[in-house]
Amino acid sequence: MEEKQEPGLLTGALVGGLLTAPLIAIFYLADKLAGLPFIPFDIFDWVGRNTPGDIITAVIDVMVDTIISLNLGEISSTAKTIEQIMGLVMTLAVGIIVAALFFLLLNRSKMTMNAALSGVVLGIIGGVVLNLISENVNLTATADITLRRLWVMAAFTAWGAALGWIYTELLRTRTSTATDASTARAQQINRRQFLVQIGGATATLTVVGAGLSLLLDDDGGTTSSTVAASLGTGNLGPAVSGDGLEPAPGTRPEYTPLEDHYRIDISARPPVLDEESWRLYISGLVQEPVEMTLGQLVSDYTPMDQIVTLSCISNRIAGSLISTTRWTGVPLHTLLDDWNLLPEATHLRITSADGFDEYVALETIRQDERVMLCYAWDGQPLLNRHGFPLRIYIPDHYGMKQPKWITDIEAVESWGEGYWVRRGWSATALVNTTSVIDTVATDSLIQDGDRLLVPVGGIAYSGAKQIARVEVQVNDGEWTEAQLRTPLSETSWVIWRYDWPFSEGSHTFRVRCYDGASVLQEVREQGVRPDGATGIHSLRRNL
Ligand SMILES: Nc1nc2c(c(=O)[nH]1)N[C@H]1C(S)=C(S)[C@@H](COP(=O)(O)O)O[C@H]1N2
Ligand SMILES: [Mo]
């Protein structure tokens, strides 16, 4: 029986895993301590930027389905966590695969290669590649670029060197030809002991690195003193509608608490911009490039306040990627007056700190005074995750048309495809009118003479087209008009309610609505891609 001499593919995979786990932990610690890049998130973001849109959509679909079916909680924050975990898993997988292939290659090369040196070379190649990836996508590292490069090079070189060294050690336990069974067994034990020692050391490093990092906790959001000062001391608080219609018990809050506002963006970690050094740069077809500070935007222009419902184009019928809060900022048309655009300009191309970009037509800005550059939400400076320091609001459009973390605005002479449009999503991304049943409140029955009524309720939304009418159908009965609560604004969703005469049995509830121009919502069922979901929401209840 031939004794296998070299550590094989599986041993390589095992060693790769053992070495990559502490590498991740150390990157995490260095990120927390010194603002050095966290490579796993960079890998995730880079893969995301370079994957075709339909594949990304399919992956997101699976993710959303999983979150819903396993009841993992609020979709957009859970999705962000899953994305981050995917970054860690990808990195670990790459480490395992590369190490396994490395062992295979060394075995094939019949020892003409020096393993230790090869490991160092492999590490250097890894360091160069990951530096390129990181520089391409990283948004959050604050350390000096030279330091970042040196750190990534050093970390990967050490990883490669350790890999080469371990291979050599494993080989050493195997080279003395095993003549009898007991020697072979002794060597097996040696090898196993060595791997157990390596495992113990790397596990310790991983736990210590990750543990220390967790002690150094994140800053939650950003507070801008400039914005805060102009807004006054506190939260402006939710707007109160004058209408007395009581929402059916179980209807979502009309004004979304800020911490519950959905959140969608393209990076494992959003960019963190510094108010002092941030500028809004206006360039392109302008007489003279313009540079503005946040302070100028906040104090040189009269602020405007709007309660806005924002929806993601990926929001499914009755999904949770839709929320309402108060947006404060400067109407964009008043800024245009000061930017001296050349007559050829027809669009603004808006670019964000995370590489996201979108176009907005000057015509839209001039026709709709509600288009604004926005620096506060819910009476507070924008939180980091919601685009600090500046984002745009464009009524009637899905979120994908409305960049956060704006840094550059370029006046251009033609329209172009923005970030998600290039990835196969709608070029216009106009909001589809939609209505949702939030509740069939069977535990809040109302006695009405000799009848029992069940409050049924939810929301209807049409962007800024307003809602003229909501109707409810139970089983195959008549469509009956629901009552509408006066909305918080013309750009927010509307809460509706219908008190349904109770009857026992299994019932299907459906809702539909008409926009302000009395146009019925699209009832044809259509998935989110590419134009946003349409169709009727229905709920089945056994009463
Ligand atoms: N810079 C930037 N802006 C962005 C995005 C992004 O990834 N990067 N995502 C867009 C999408 S798809 C949506 S739905 C909204 C979500 O805004 P919110 O996360 O503040 O709710 O931001 C939009 N603006
Ligand atoms: Mo979105």
C-alpha cells in the first residue's frame, strides 16, 4: 500500500480556513482601531459591483424570501447583516480554496518549489490584488492610503508565509519514509498534533481579535452641529393630521419612527462623510464651477419641510421597504438660480460617495418645486445610513432615482443611465400606485346595533399623485369604499379603514385604490423587476 507523502487538497483547505479566520478577525480589529480597510466587506462590495443586475436581483430575492419565511425580522436591516455575513463567508471560502489549490500546486511541482518562498509570493500577489479591490470600493477606511496599502500587503504576506511554513512542516512529518506501520502511525499522530496546535493558536487569535473589536463599538449615526443648530434643539416630532379617523388597530404607524425606516444601499457598510471636509461640487455645463459647504446650504437658503413616503422599487406588494418621515432641505430650483447653468444643460448627473449615480431632468426640477436637496430627516441631521450629509428628493420616483451621500452634481446635455438602470432596472422608476391591508382586527370588534364590525385597515400610496379612493372586497362581494384618513402630506401614503360586518368562516380580503386623478392601480400581477411590483394585495382569514 502506497503511503501518501504530501499534505493533500483537504489538508490545504483546512489550513486555509484555520489561517483565514484569524486574518478576518485581525482585519476587523485594525479597522476598529486604526480605520484600516475591512477586506471581507470590500470583497463583498467588489463582487456586488461586478455582478450582472439580474444575478444580484436573484440573490436578493432568495435573501428576502429567506428572511420572510424564517421570520428573521425587519427586511432591510436583516438584509444588511446577511450581506455582511456573506462578505465574511466569501472571504473564508476564497482563503480555503486558494490554500487548497496552493497545496495541490506544491505537490504537483514535485518539490522543485520552495514552499515557504512560494507562500510569501502567493501572499504578495494576494496583497496586491486585494489592495486594488479595496481601493476600488472601500468607503469607510480613514487611515492614510500608504498605511492602508502597507497593512494589506503585510497581512496577506504573513498569511501566505504561514501557509508555506505549515506546508513545509506537514511535509517534514511525512518525508522520512514510513517503513513499518507503527512509524507511519506515529507520524500520523505528529501531523494531527501539529494541526491541532495550529488550530488552537489560530482559534485564540480569532477569538481575541474579534472580541477586542466588539469591545470597541461603532458610533451610531452622525450629528451635524450646523444642521442641528438650524433645526433648533430637538426633534420636530411627528406631524399630527387634523383628521379624526382612527386607524384600524394593527395598522402600521402613519409616521415611521426613524429607527424603523427601511434602508437600502449598495455597500456592506455605507460611506461615512466628514462634515468639515465635505463639499458639494457643481460642475459640467456651468459658467463657473461651484463649491458649497453644508453650512451654506443650511443657512443661505430658506428650508423646506415635507412629509415624504419613500419606497424601494424592490418593495413587493405589501412589503416593508416603504416608510414615511419628515424631509428637510432646499428646493433644488432655487439652487439652480445660483449655479448659472449653460443653456445646453438638460440634466443633472448626481454622484455619491459610494459610487452610486443617477440623472434628474432640469425640466423635472423646474416643474416640481418639491424636488429638493435634503439634509435632515425627522428633524435631525441625516443619519449616516440615510445619506449624511445630503440626499435628493424627487416626488413620484422610487428610491433608486434618489441618491444619498451626494458629493457631485454635473450639469450635462443629455440623459444617461444611472447605477441601477445600468443593471437592468427601470429607466424611469416611477412609483406604481399600491394599496395594502395591514390588519383585519378580529380582536377589536365593534358592536354596532345588533351587528359586529371588524376594523380592517392599511395604507395606500401613489407617490405624489395622492389617493382619491380605496375599496375593499371580501370574498367575491362588491368592492366597497373605505374611509380615508387625511394624509400627513400630499407626498405621503394614506391610511384607510373599513369596518366590515363580521361573519364566520374563511374569508379573503382584497384592497385596491385610485390615485388623485381617479386612475385605478395596476391590478395585473407583476414582480418587482424591472418596473416595481403591481397587483392586488389579498389576505385570507379564518374567522
Ligand atoms: N448613494 C446611494 N444612494 C442611494 C442608494 C445607494 O445605494 N447609494 N440606494 C437607493 C435606493 S435603491 C433606495 S430604495 C433609497 C433608500 O433610502 P434609505 O436607505 O434612506 O431608506 O436610497 C437610494 N439612494
Ligand atoms: Mo431601492
